[in-house]
Amino acid sequence: MKPVIWELEERISEAMREYAQIPGACPAIVRPATDPKFGDYQVNGIMGLAKKIKADPVATAQAVANSLDLNEFCTSWNVAGPGFINLELKAEFVARRMLEINEDVSGLAVEKAKIPRTVVVDFSSPNIAKQMHVGHLRSTIIGDATCRILEFLGHKVIRQNHIGDWGTPMGMLLVIVEELQSKFIQNIENLEKFNPESPLPAPIPLEEIEQLYKDANKRFEVDSQFAAKAKKYTYNLQRGIVNTWWHIRNISLSSCQKIYDTLDVKLNIEHVRGESFYKNLLVDVVDDLKKAGIAIESDGAICVFPDGFKNKDGQSLPLIIEKSDGAFLYATTDLAALRYRVDELGADAIVYVTDARQKLHFEMLFAVARMAGWASEDVELSHVMFGSVLGAGGAPLKTREGENVKLKELLDEAVERANAVVEEKNPGLPAEKKAEIAKAVGIGAVKYADFSNNRTSDYIFSFDKMLAMEGNTAPYMQYAYARIKSIERKAQSRDVDIETELTGLKALSLSDPAELDLAKYLIRYGEAIQAAAADYRPNYLTSYLYELAQKFSAFYTNCPVLDAGPDKRPTRLLLCDLTARVIGHGLSELLGIGVVEQM
Ligand code: ARG
């Protein structure tokens, strides 16, 4: 079902257009009311319209309000202040929506995309040969939540882990590999008592080489040690460097995989399409841009100068795609990847989740892709950027030695600390249960704290804050969930069969203000998901869930559930059940944060 705010927006915008009789859109700008005493929603767009048509805003609001028929949704739609319209939802409408959510077990009646898009999400993307550190946390989990949310809304999501496995760091690594290799070869030579100071007299006539080769062939058949060594040499010759690179890559990826699994991030080897994947496409990227007259030589390098990018002195900024020594760059690979994603993967949108320091890179990348016609205006290109994770002092989080904190260590510590809390609060639980709770709470706390911060700001990482049972934290949310589950368990022990009471439920009684308030908020789950998806901001979802938990608390304090009479109990049980389902769904399905039945 469509979020009610969309429904209202459409109808009121239409009424405004009818009234104003002007070409173009007349957005109603419906927003949740800032204060409950003004109702549930308010229309903010009328003042703007009145200005446009040079009319009195209050009179305009009144005329629009008079022409509206919102009986299906609202009890009232009254003009207020300098030209707002305040809207109040009808309890019957709210009840109807609640029942629709109840019926839709897996989808919670959230409206799916009318036109599903193919969205490529480029996230996590660490560089290989290094352990993942705290700097990779945000891309990995914000990217994953983005994918989960878009998938839930019915889009086709293609996850791409654009690992750095082919740039200059790799070149440096290969130098090390080569050094190791020559050492390795030297060892064998020593074993053979070969003296490198007096190499074979050269040149050797081919006849002699041929004879040596024939002898070697014979030895190969009879001398197994010789054969083994020859095979090893062949292997090194053919695959030595590439193979070693491959091993380093695999070792790195399997270490990343452990982190992804710990974080419950849906990324695996199939999603890895690192820089090396594009190696054969780089020459064409440069050639095609040159041919199109978009790339030119400048100081020996090949560059593109997209419009509108200038340095402090007003000089045009280049996006360098080939260095004077012929090497390709990060940007070259990104252009190849972008073209591949549009042409081969059929992307309608490409979303890059990286830190804010790469802002200029992506702005220039997008500008060049548009210039080259590799991404038409219908293809959305978004840089979903985020701020840094800071230590207590406000500087980027580092170890005492000044190193980036390893993600594994950070997550281990989170689980350890959560374990201590569980141990203290609930020492009697079986060890397995305690471990399960500690993992859900510890990892959940790190993820939730990150999501709940505005993604474009930096935030201070604090175990104490994120593990607190009070405030907008994972443990608070997980506890809210577990508490409702315990109500359900209590119901069972009292022989109240929730399922029978709730299946086929046809009518609700939302009479207590706390019931209605909670119900009105529950039916806004879809609205929160859509807002989080539109802006790629998981904090819209965490804020919603937090407020939901608070409203539940108020309801539960005011309205007895199991002791309610038969006229009230089914409605109250439904409020409990839907709250638990929404919190459980939001946390575990959309944010990848574990929930437990008992804490
Ligand atoms: N490997 C890069 C880094 O560690 C991030 C890559 C992001 N994705 C991209 N297509 N450039 O900074």
C-alpha cells in the first residue's frame, strides 16, 4: 500500500493545480506535523503557490481545503496559521491499514517499486594485502543496508565489491614478490652447488641446447627428483608472479569474508569485481576518449578537463587517465567500470559508497562519463559519501601506535564488552544463549551506532554510548523487541492463543490515545523505508524504529494487554505483534542487525 503521505501529497497537489489553473506542478509538500496538537500531517506548499499566483495565502488555503475530499483518510483538514492545512487521520483508516499490514506477513504491506530499477551498488571495496580497518566499516555496512532496502522495495540490486587489486600498491607488492622469488631460486641454486659467479659460457650453440634438452627429457622419465624440480620451475615460469598475486588476493579476500560474515553483510566472492577485472578495457577507455576529442595530452599525460572544475587559481582541473609513463590510474579503471556497469550490467543507477574525501573524484568521474555519453541523463550516478569515525579526542580513530584500528579487533572487543553486560545482567542463562546475545548486541551496537548517525557527518566512536541500554542504541531496540516477545510468551503461559486472536481479525478498537498514536506510527513504516531509500540514509530508518519503540513503551505503560477485556485485547495484541514485527524486520532484514527473543 502507498504511504499515506504520498496519497495525501497527490490528492492535495491535484486540488492545488485545479484551483490555481497554472501550468506545471503545484507540490503540496505534505510533512508529518511538527507538533501533535496540529494533527498528524501538515501541508506546507500553499504559501508558495499563493505567492506564485499573487493571492492571499490564507484565502488560497481555505479555497483548496474547501475543494478537498479527504474523507477516506482524515477526520479534519483545517487551515491554520499563515496558510498551512493541518490534517488529522481517521481511526477507521488507521485500523484498516493495520489490518492490511497484519495480513501481509513478509511484506508488511510496504509498497513495492512500480518500475523496478537495476541498481549497481559499489561498496566495501578494500585494497588487498591489508587487513580491513575501521575506515572500511562505513562503506561496508551502509552499502549493505542500502542494498537490502532497495531489494526489499523490489529493485534489482547488483552488489559490486570494487577491490583495489590492480593499482600502484600492487606494483609495489610485486617488487617484493620478485625479491622473494629470486631468493627462492637462489636457495635451489645453492642446493645444487651452482655458482652464479661463473655462469655458463655464452653463447651456447643451439645444437648443444638441443642435446641438453634431449638428455633432460630422458632424465625427466627416470629421475623423479629432477622431474619434480623441472615441474616447479615451469610452474614458476608460467604462473610465478601472477600466481603469487592471486594468492595474496585470495588470502585478503578470505580475511574480508570473515568480517563480512561477522557483520552479516551480504557480500561474497561472486560480488568481487575488482580493479583487475577491467585491465583489458583500459586501453579502449583512453583511446575512445581521445578519438572523441574529450581526452587530450597535457604535460605528457592524457587528461580530461570537464567543465566547471577549477583549482584555487582558476585553472581547469584535469582528470588524469594515463600518466606520462603509460600507467593507468584509479580514474581510468573507474571509467571502465562505469561503462561496463551501464552497458553490460544494464544499470539504471550506480551508487558509490565511499568516504567524503573522494567527493571530487566522483564528481569529475560522473562529469566525464556524461561528456562521453557513457551514462545518459536517465542513468542515476550517486556518490553516497560518509564522514569519518573519530576517537574520543575528535581525531580519526587510531591505535596507540597511530595505526588504523583493525576492524576485526574492534568487533571482537564489541562482542567481549557485550558479553560482560550479559554476564552481569543475566548470569543464569545457558552459555550458548549468552554467546548468541553477546554477538547480536555487540555487533549490532557497532552497526546501529553508525547507521543512526547522519552519514555525511563524522561521529565519535564510543563503546559505552553504543552499548547503553538507554537512548537510540541497538541494545535498547533489541530489548524493546525482546520485551514484546516476552509478553507473547506470557500470553502462551496464560493460554491466550495470539495466532487465533489475530488471524482473520476484521475490526479494531483504537480508543485509547496511546493505542491510536502507536497505530498511526506503525502504518508509517513504509514511509520511513522510502525516505531512507530515496536519500540512501539509514538513519531515517533507525530514527523511525527508535520512535516506534518509545511509542510502544508509552502504549504499554497506559494500556494493559493480557488483562484487557475481550473487546480490547485483540487490538492490543495486534499492536504488540506488529511493533515486534516491524522492529524485527527493520533491524534484521534491512539493517542486518540480529534480534534475540530474550535478553
Ligand atoms: N579501493 C578504494 C579505496 O579503498 C575504494 C573504491 C571505491 N569504488 C570505486 N569504484 N572507486 O579507497
